[in-house]
Amino acid sequence: MIITDYRVKSVLRTYTRQLQKTKLSQFDRIGGESLSAGPERVTISEEAKRRFVMEQLAKQALDKAKEVEDNFTQEEEEKGEQLEALEGGEVLKETLEETKGK
């Protein structure tokens, strides 16, 4: 089967006309606003909105809990270091007292 240039051009011309008619009819249906002029609108159901909000709240709560835990852990480490320094100082005092007493 042979397909001529004329036949290909005819098919493309017909397809282009149909596409233009479809775009024009859509343009008329939405009140003269172009489909490609603005951003697409997405409609989300109430259940999806609730789920999204709940996920966001859970994420924020986890982030806050991690932050508090990190701060608590850091404070405990600092207190431990201070306690070790104090204990080390007391041991040093006891050692000094023992050497002075001899």
C-alpha cells in the first residue's frame, strides 16, 4: 500500500481542524477563558484535606518531639560532664588533703 504526500497532508489538515474546533468549543464553554492561560485548578475532597492536615500536624509534632529530645539529651550530657568534673575535683581535694595530712 502506498501512502502519498497528499494523503498525509490531508489527514494532518483534518486532525488540525478537529483539534482547533475542540479547543474553541472548550473555550466557549468556560466563558471565553483560555485553557492554557492560567494554572490548573485541582479539587481535593474534604477527606483528603483532613488527611493532609493530619499528616502535616503529625510531622510537625514529631519534628518538635525530636527537637525537645535532642535538647534534653544535650543538657543531660552537659550535666554529666559537669558532674564528672565536680567528682574529679572532689577526688583531687581528697588526694590533696591526704598528702597534706602525711
